[in-house]
Amino acid sequence: MDLGLKGKNVLVVASSQGIGKAIAQTLVQEGSNVMLASRNEIKLNLVKEELELYESGKVDWVQCDLTKPEEIKAMVEKTVNRFGGLDILVNNAGGPPAGGFEDMDDEKWNAAFELNLLSYIRVIRAALPHLKENGGRIINIASSSIREPIPGLILSNTFRMGIVGLAKTLADEFAPYNILVNTVAPGRILTERISQLDEVNAVKSGKTLDEVARTAEDAIPLKRSGTPEEFAKVVAFLVSDANTYMTGSSFFVDGGKLRSV
Ligand SMILES: NC(=O)c1ccc[n+]([C@@H]2O[C@H](COP(=O)([O-])OP(=O)(O)OC[C@H]3O[C@@H](n4cnc5c(N)ncnc54)[C@H](OP(=O)(O)O)[C@@H]3O)[C@@H](O)[C@H]2O)c1
């Protein structure tokens, strides 16, 4: 199947590692021009050099702290100036700290709101005029917590639900522009985020890191964690020309872990 991704202009937010990086890599391999973005210039430059080895789509990077509105605007502007337009936006951000209700003060609630919900809104606001030009695709990366809240991750459980409400509403509002808006939710995809959460759980439970990982993987029907590349393939399909009729939906890449249907 031809995904029709060759020559598409893409912004992948929070793409210096993990899921964002794998999405960028998959889209570059498909011939898209990809703008990488995050805070760390050194990591971004290394990813750019790695992706350029495919000798496929163009790759560039822009430094952006997603908690800074002016940097978000500059990130979108640089993408459009560099590639001549924007067809696909992949919204992503770092995860909020672990903890329960009694661990969080206003500062932590505000920081998670700004990074894990408001940044998505700000990026979409800056990108919308460009996506409207020819129709386009928006993907928001969330978490399986949008369907089944995860114990000890109250900030994620709260703000990622907001992403789904936002996406469903935007799917209606943007349909006249032929912009499709979907959410993709990871279960347990092996990245640094998962290593950090396993460490938190190991300290809390007194188990070793191996035991924590084994317990988590035993609860997954496929009995293993997913890879960022497996996750990226789902995103690549949804943003491609092969998807012309799915919008306002949430997709779970979780090895069957969620029990709800
Ligand atoms: N992996 C999973 O199984 C899983 C499960 C559920 C939910 N999620 C969520 O999915 C998202 C991506 O996950 P991941 O596993 O790829 O996470 P990750 O490995 O921790 O990567 C996070 C990315 O976000 C960037 N970032 C963090 N804070 C930023 C900021 N203020 N401004 C700009 N960029 C920022 C980081 O780059 P810099 O450090 O260079 O800024 C990095 O590229 C996260 O929100 C995570 O919580 C992941």
C-alpha cells in the first residue's frame, strides 16, 4: 500500500528520543520532510544526523520548550519556512511526574496542565492556518490512561483525558477544512519514560527493576513491552493518505493490555 507520505511536510513535537523520535524516523523513511523539536539541541542534532542516513525526506530541528508560548510559535514558523508548508502535525510532550493526589500542589498541577494539555492547544493554534491550506492531519500522543486511569499517575490521568475531549471537538470543527484529528495512546512502549516509571515503582514496592518490568509485562496479553517503532507504524498510517475516513477517534497500542472494550 502506498501511504502517500513522500514529500509531506511534518512537524513531530518532542522528538529527540522515544516515541516522538520513532515517529520522525518512520515518516522520514516514508519520504516525508520532518522537523524535529524539543529542548535539547545536542540530542536533536544527533537524531537529525541519524535520520539523514536514510537519504530520504529532509530533516531539520528546532529547539523548543513547550512551556514557552513564543517558542511554540517560532517552532511552527521555522517548519513552514524550511519546508514551504505544513501537512501533518504530531503533538507530543514529556510525561508529567508520577504521584497521587496528596503529592501534588498547585505548582505541579499548573506545570502538568501547561506541558500536557495547554502545549497541545498552543501548537495546534499556531499550526492551524497552515494545515487549513490543503487539509491535513493532527495526531495527539496521549496514554492508555485516557481509557483506564493508572494508579500513581494522577497528573497523566487528569490532563490526557482533556486531550481526548479536545481532539473529538476539533475533529468536528476542522472537518470542513479536511483536517483529520486523532489520538494515539501508548500502553507500555519501551522508552526512557518507562525506565523512569519502573524506577519509581521499584522504590515504592521494594522490588527490583527486573521484577517490576516482569510484573508489568505479565499483565500484557502479548507478554512483552512494545517498541517505539511498532507505535510509530500506527501513527504513520493515520497521518497518511491511506487514512481518509478516520477522525475524532482514539487508538491504543498496548499489546492487548486494556481490559475495557
Ligand atoms: N512510553 C510509553 O509507554 C508511554 C505510555 C503512556 C504515555 N506515554 C507518554 O507519551 C509521551 C512520549 O513518551 P516517551 O516514552 O517517548 O517519552 P520520553 O522518552 O520521556 O521522551 C519525551 C520527549 O519529550 C521531550 N520533552 C520533554 N519536556 C519537554 C518540553 N518542556 N519541551 C519540549 N520537549 C520536551 C523530550 O525531549 P528533550 O528532553 O530534548 O526536551 C523527549 O524528546 C510522554 O508524554 C509519555 O508520558 C508514554
